[in-house]
Amino acid sequence: MTFNLWPGNGYIGLSLSIQSQIHLIPDPSVPFISSGYSPVIRTSSKIWEDSNANIIQMRHGLVKRIQCFRINDDRSAYVTHMLYAHRRRSSLIVQQINTTNPSDETLDFDLLQRTQLSRQDAKQMDTKEIEFDSSKDKFLMITYRLFTQERTAIIVVIITNKITSNIHIKPNGQRKETILTVIKYSSLIHVDSLLNDTYAKDWEIKLQKQAKDDLFEALSISFENLLKEHIDTWSSIWQSGFSISRSLAPSIMNGDVINRTIYYVLCSTPSPLYDLQVSDTKRMELNQTLFQIDRCYESHSTLVGDRLWRSPGDDLAVYQLTYLWRTTLLKKGCSSLMLSGVNGVLQSMLLSIGGARFHNHHLEMNLDPKELHRDMFFRSIHFGKHFLLNISITVGHDNRAIMDVSIDNENGQAYACDAGCLDTPTKLSKKPIRFPVKMTSPSTAILYITEDFDYMTQLKDTLHVKEIEIAPPHAHDVLALHRHGHKLGGLPIIFWIVLGFLILVFHLFLVKIVLNEMGFFKHTTPAHSRARVL
């Protein structure tokens, strides 16, 4: 499957493609703005041809390209290029190029760095070399203006390493190149305001200082610690998640598509709860929005929306996918939850996948019992300030779906009941509590969860259920289609073809025996008189 190699952090984003440019994300609700500048370094050779493979590590927010240069029949040099947009330092893009030469000769490689802007409507204001006391490297600082179609402009400042165009790798040697790029940009400014030279110059000076400060901080940290910061942040974000059993049925969405889509949306969403430039007061305020989740998500499961899971082939498609998801979630009651940035957006997506909705003081899951053909697991759903919810849906040996619900804090007060809430609410704990999947008339949610026992006992009197029964087992051929790719059960198709062929041969042989006994195959042998010898 082809992926768009897109790392982003909600402030900037870019891809590892040949046409790669940094995209500015001033607001997730508006289209990405192409900066016209690409920081991606290209490695090439005038002598050896190369082949490459691309890797995207969604869990860590990293993209990699591995290039192999064939030197002879026995040896190949290889280059590993890693790229990421730092999740905590939103203005920082980090690249590391590792070159390994296992041969007995010195190898020369060309490093291509583009310093020219590719946008025709960009006006370059200043370009100069700068240095920092904490680094021996030289850096290039570019200041320019981007103009949009709405008579607005953005002032952009970029600082990046100035690299040598050619490197020499000694026999059996290695070389590492680390390239840091910092980009700062203004808000959208009306072009008339830029006629005021003092106003425009103040913006440029302000952004240049911010860019220098951000790069100075990054230079004071080792590459290993920068990478650890980034990976730890992504790991914290992925604390919550969703998994689904793999289906072999044709044209059915699996976990790779779901993970890829969630990753692209998160890469295009800021993370103020982790951003080092956000004050503690602001961070605490935003953290409170994670618990303002009333009415999210007010619709059926987004698993049925094909447009929400399309693979974005280019950078524009990444924006279109992100915009469609944000619009869907905002229109379905998740606006307050999404204020916290990437964490709230992830929670909103998980609720939408499960058809789950917060209503007053309870959470209800509105999945259709008839559609629960596959195992699902919702991990670390925010519910209350003292615990996280885990909800597992599995299809048992009797082909019926069952639910297991738990919380991550033994001291948390949470109660749950199944469809209709006719049974006494059960207190949740770290040990999963099992509930059957039931069907009611009229239809109700299959699961209810609340922190208030009295509220739950009152809730059942408001549901007005007439009929309730355990959901019937799913048809065997439907489950077989998901599990084996066909409706014939667990054995491969070739087995059934061979078995059918043997049965056919056996019956043909049996028919032949019967017909032979009936005389159909008897032949009269002509009589020959015996010759006499005289």
C-alpha cells in the first residue's frame, strides 16, 4: 500500500516526496499554505545507481528513506534519511542522514539542498548567513513574504543548516549529518498593512528573533534527546487508541487504513498540551477541555463513512481529509473537546468510531448489534477526571458478540449496564466486567456508563423498553467471510475443490460398476474355428 510520507505537528507539515515543501498550518480549519521552500536534503551519486524504500513509523511520527547504492556485485553502500516535525517544538524540523560505506574504496556522494523559493508569488526580503556559539555549523536565514489570493500575506522566516554539497566516506566508514530547520511565520496580514514599513519591519525582527531563539534551544540539546522528546510525546498521544480484528472479506477496511487516517489527522492538529512555549496556566486550562465532552459524538459510527477513510495521495489530499474529519466532528458536538488540540481530536475520533456519545452524565455506545461481526478494542477513553475507560467487543465461539468493560483506576467510581438497563448496574474495576450484547424494541444503546449509581438506576425508567433479548448469533457464512475470505469455513478453497473432485471421481467409478453389473459394458467375442492339422 502506498503512503504519503507526511510528518507534521499542527504548526507545520511536509512530506518526503520529490515535490516536498513545508506547509504552514496557521489554522487547521483553513487550507494548508505552501511555503515554497523545501528543507529536505537529497543524496545522489554520479557513478552508482540507487534504489530506495520508504518507511513511515506512525507510532513515533517518523518517516524514513533507505537508499542503496550498488557498488559491485558483492557490496552496496546505503543511506538512511530520517525526517520528523518535532511534536513539542512546533517550529522545528529535524533530519538525520546516516551514510555507511562497507566497501574498500572511498565513496563520494552529492548532497542537494535547495535554497531558492519555488513560489512565484513569494517576495524574498533578506538572506544571510548566521552562526551560533554553541555550534560549529553555519546557518542560512531567509526572510520573505507569501501572498494569498485574499489580499493577505504571511511573513516567513526560515533558518537551516548550510551543508557542503559533497561528502567523502572512507572505506568501511560511516558519516552522520544532522540538519535542523526552524520556521516561524506571522498570522495573515492584510497587504495594506505591509505598506507601513515600520509595521512590516517589526514583524520581521520579531520572527527572526523567535526563530533564532528556537534554534538556539534546539542546538543546546543532543540529537538523541531531541528524538526522545519527540517519540515520548507521540507515545503519550497514542495512549488512547482503537484496534479491530483483521478481515479477509473483499473491500473491507482494516486497521492499517484506520491507523493511517488517524495519523494524518493528528499530524495536522496542534498539540498545545505538550508545546514547550505554552504556559502552565494555559496548559491547565486546555487540559480541562478534555472533560467537556457533553454531546460528543452525536451520530452513527464513522466506520461506515467511506470518504473519511480515503488514502491521501498528495499533500493537498492530506488537508482535504483532515478538513473533512474536523468538520464532521465539529458538527456532531465535539467542539469543546477539540479545543485541547491533538488529544481532544483523537478522543473525538475514537468516540465517533464507536458510535459513542456523552449525554448529560453518562456515556452510551450506539453500535448496531447486527453489525458487530469483528473484534474491537477501545483503549483509554477519557471519562471523568480520575480514570480512563477500556471497552472490548469480541465475537465468541457461539458467534455472539460480548462486551468487556474496565477502568484503569481501582478507586474510580463508575457503573455500567447493558441495553435497556433492566439489570442492576455493575461497578467497574481494573478487572474487565462482561456484558452481553442485547437488542431492544424500541432500539437503545448497547452499553451505558456513568459515575453516579443513583443516576443509572433512574436512567432505566426513562428508556421505556418494550422488548429485550440477547442479540442472536451472527450467520456462520458472514463470520467465515471475515475470517477466511470466503463463506466455506476455515479450510482453504483448494481443499474444497480437491474434495469435490474426489467425490465426483468416486461417483463416476460407482456408476461404472453398477452399469457393468447390468451388462451395459458386455462385449460378444467372435467365435473362431480351430484349425485342423492334417
